[in-house]
Amino acid sequence: MPAFEGEGGKKRKRTRKPASSAGIALKEALELESQHALISQPTQPNSSDEFRQPEHLSPQFQLHTVENLAHDNNPEPQSPTPNSTTDPQVTSLLDYFRSENYKKKRDLEEKHWAEVYPGMFSWFSQCATKTSDWGNEDVWNHDWKERCACNHTRTRHVVLVDLLRRKQEPVDFCECQTDQVRLIQMGYIGGSPKFPKTAFSIRLLQFHHVLWKYSSVAVTPFSKALDEFLDSNSPLILVNHHVSNEENLHSTRKWRRTLTSAIDAYREMLRRDELLSEEMLSTGPMDQMADICPKCFGPPVPGKEESEPDYIVCMDGNFQHRRHLAASIENSTLKTPHLFIQPDEVKDMQTSMQNQMESNQANVNVDPCSEQHTAANDIQGASTWAACDDTGIFGLACRHDQLLQMINIVQSGEKAYYPMTMIKHLLSKTDTDGNDPKKIGFLYDIGCNIEKGIIRRNQFALERNNNQLMFGTSVFHSYVHEWSCQLRYNPRLNVGWGFSDGEGLERIWAYLSPLISQLRYSTKNHRLTALDLRSDHHNKLGRFNALKLLLERGKSIEKVMKASKANLNQITNEHGHSVQYLQEQWLRQRECQLSVMETDTERNLKAHVEELVELEDQLREAHEKMVSLQRSRRRNQTEAERIEIENLPNTLVLLEEEIEKVVQELGSEAFRNLPGSSDEETKLLIKLKISKAKLYEAKVGVSETQKKWDQPQSGW
């Protein structure tokens, strides 16, 4: 049981709890760093904070005092808010985190972990085989240390924490192997790379790993719950702080930091095991893709039509998984997990596109679909990006909701080079030697803008010539696009997409949502690793339930097919229209609507009309000038007027040619022979023509959308 606080059993004075997220993070950091703060700034202890060990306790509840566990308590700091630095203890703690000594300590710890990992993994694999992955109750904690000829041994007390017990035992260490290897031989992993004073059983780490994959439990509540569970039948472990020569300060152990290090080491063992399996199997890029989704990238299934792409994927960004600037301090090199694309690859695409945009800056027009897509505009979230260094993630998933790749978004919005990087990366993986080029369909919130940008920048020219790229908008987002855009890019209005909706990443983001609050103030490596592990677990569940999901989807499609055939038969019997006739009518309707709506953007349309009006004015003025000069007597004309009357016919011809070009670009003879722009009534007529064309497009879009809403299963 936890000891009481204060004199005479009185409770400590209640303190005000912080309300903000930064205040809560600071409070947790202060609790976890109390030992280091006391060591770095020694102060006279308060009598109410001192806990003394009782003289008489039963063996079951005996208190073990641990002397100066500095090796296990390397803190993971969290930067406080500026308003919190008025407290001297907080200021001292912040200075300690920013000191060179602390940075060197963290760098040295990372170096030590890198040194012991190879030996740990070798014995981790051997002991896993001997103990059935530590599931054999009889031998999971058997000491597998081999006899050695080492003469120099040392004995050190180590706190051993398991699922069912917590104890402190002497452990013999020798110079022929590292301390971590020695603990793995006993079924434990230490909380620090060298000279660990606390170790956690591997089966406990396995339990936490499985629990975390399904519930995303944080380390702090898990360690507190484990401690409270073990308090009933295990000795309490106290830490002794040497404050002065006369008095000592004792406190219960805080397992979070040491448990976090042990969890990281265990996950590193799992990562190395997967890498070893891939190396032994000699898996290539397509094999790795097939391991994620065998339904998409496995053996081809017969029956594919020519209009269908080989693979259908979707792309989307998520800005909930941000990392705050006041997050944990980290000095180690950023490690990119296997599901994330390397930052250098993203940087290369960004540089390439910036160079192309600078050369074609004058010809770039803002697409209305892009303007409506608020996530693509940095201005919408400028205040959010300013407080974060990692602002989100960008994902790529297949049509079966399996996450293929991710990109870490750094201090920006949903830039165009993120989907471009995904497209290039997927094309490189599917470009296997000796096989026909694969056609890939990409569904994106603004897939229309992506294709226009690729054509404008002349990207992926070879793939476009081979008809390898196909673009569409995700179903849910497509209904906010213009109707002309929907006719070309809505998957429900075009052939080849099947029932793919392009919203798979929205479902994946919902699955990853429990990690948002935990990773907001984590280190960069912990954030990426957690997202990678959780996503990998999602993919494994998808593979495990693949047959069940395919069966359910097949049954749903059969119901839709039966209902559709029944409706078509009813139409044929009542009106005599065949399926072929209805298909021809739909294609004709689509072509007619596109012919009316087929212009660039509203800005281009207005620019063409303004240019046409200006040319008409110039032509009219030239005619009037020529008539005026012809009526004047030749002997009264000046030399300049004679030259002008000779050049006017050529000017009229050039103006007529320019007008003809603009009329052809506008695509309608209704714009020919416009009155002069000086006429106010003419300006209103021009605006009315433009508005009428846009109103017709909007009317058709609304009516078609209402028809979709009235149909059953319209959102499927």
C-alpha cells in the first residue's frame, strides 16, 4: 500500500491542478524529474515530504531501499510554457534539460544502446526458441547462461519486475558479456544499456506490446497500474536520496522512464527479427507490397477488363497527428520506420517542383477545386503550423484499406509534392523488370487538380504515354466539386473504379486517433515508431480478416446487382428501353453537358471575354478611323495620316484573326460581335452570359446530387 504523506497521517495541502495540456505535461515532467532536480539543486527537505521506513514489517511487505538509481532514471523532458518558468525549481529543471551535460548524457545513452543491441538480439533469438517466445511457464525465467572462463565477476542487486511479482535479487555479471545479455538469459530486459538496476520480464513487455496495439495504453498509467497491482504481494521498492549526512529522503520508484527504455529495446528486437526474415527470404519491393496486401499485389486474378487499372489506391493527409514545439527534447538522429518514406525523397520532389513552378509562374492559374480544398492552403492553418514542428502525416492506402506508405509532414500544409512523391514511389516499386507496365488509379480529394498539375508540369511523361496513370476524386469529397469535374473524376460516374470510394484513409485515421494525445508531446522517433507499429498492426488485422471482408463485400455487391437488374428489367418492360440504349443516352448526356461546361476556369473565361471585348473595340475604332480618313480630302491629309490609312487594312486583318482565335478558345459563337466595352449595358450582358453558363452547370450538379441522395445506399 502507498504510504501516507505528512505528519500524523494528515494529508498534504491540496494544490490546484493544471487545466491546459502544456500545464499537465509540465506537471508530469516535474513528477518524473524530481530526483534529478533534487540532485542538481540540493535543498533542505520538508518534513512533510519525508518518508521513513517502518521498523517492523512482515516479510511480505518488506521495503527494499535502492541507493541512487541514476542509471535507470534518465528523464525524458518536456519543455514548459514561458509562464511556468517563474518557479525556481522549474527554472532549474529547464536549465538542466538545456545544458550540455544533459545533451551529452542522452547522446552517450543512445551510443550505449547501439553498442549492446547486436549482442542482445543474438541471445534474444536463442532464448525465444528455447522458451517458446517466453510462453513456457516452466522455463521462461530459466537462466541460460553458459559456463565461461571469466575470473572477474561482480554481483549487483537488480529490481526484477514481472507480471505477477516484483523483487530485488543479486545478479552475477561477468566481463565476457554485457549486462543486457546477462539479463536476457534470465528472461528480462534492463531499463538502461549499461549497469541496469531495474529489469522487466520479456513476457511483461510482450503483454504491454499486445495491449498497446489494441488499446494504445500510455506508459505512465500502465506503470502505475502495474505498481498498484504488485503492491499487494510484492515488496515496495524505495529510492534513497542522500540529501545530507544526517537525513535521507525516500520515495517510491517511478517506473515510466525505465519501462519506456525496456519497451524500446524490446521493439528494437522485433524490428531486427523482421529485417532478418526479409533478408533471409530475399524479398523485393513487390514482395513487401504483397505482404501488406496480397489481394492487390499478390498473384494476378483473371477477368480484369482493359479499362480497369491494375491497382487502385487512395491518398490523404491528416493534421491531427501533430507534434508540439514544446515536446520532449531529443538529440539523437531521426530514424525513419519502414512504412515512412525517407525525407530525402520528399525533399528531392519538393526541389524539383519548385524549380518547375518558378519557370512557369506566369502560366499558373488557381483551380476552383483547389480553392475549396482548405487542407491544401497553408493560410487556413498558419496559426496551427506555428506551434508545431511536425504538423501531420500524409498516407497512401490500397482499395482494401491497407496502409502502404506514409510521409511525415514538417511545418507545412498538404503540399502538392506529397502526392507527387507517393506517385513516384509507387511507380518505382511496381516497375518490375520483364513485366508489362502496371496501370494505377489514384483517388484523392483533389484528384482533378493533381492530374492538371502533372500535365502542366509535364511530369511522368513516359507513364502518361503508356496510359499508366488514372485519377479520380474520393467519393465523399467529389460532391463539393463542380459538376463538370464530377463528370470526369467522380468514381461513381466513370468506368474502371468499381466500388472503390477512396475514403480508406479516413477509416485508417479513425483507427489511429487514440495516438493523437499521446504523441502530441512525445519525441520525434517515438512518434514515428508508434505510428508505424500501430499501422503495421492495422495491416496485419486486415490480412487476418481478408477472407471475411471479401465475403461480406461480395454479398453486398450481389444484392446491388440483383436490385439493379430488377430496375433495368422494369424499365425495359414499361418503356421498351434496352440497357444499350440507356448507356448511349448517358454518354450523350455526359458529352452534351461537358460541351456546355467545357472551359478552363472562371478566371480564364472572364479573361478571354475581356480580351474579346477589347479586340472588338479596337476593330470598331479602326473601322471608324479608316472611314473618317477616306472621307477627308487627300490634299488636306498629313503625311502621318496617309501612312496610317495605308496600314489600316493590315491592322483590320490582324484584329479579325485575333478575334477568331479568342472565339474558338471560348468555344461558342454567342460571344462573337459583342458591343463596345464602353457600353454599361454590354458589360451587364457579358456578366449575364457568364453567370448563365455557371448557373446551368450548378443546376445540373444539384439535380444529379439530389438523385443520388434519393437512391438507397447512395453513400456506398
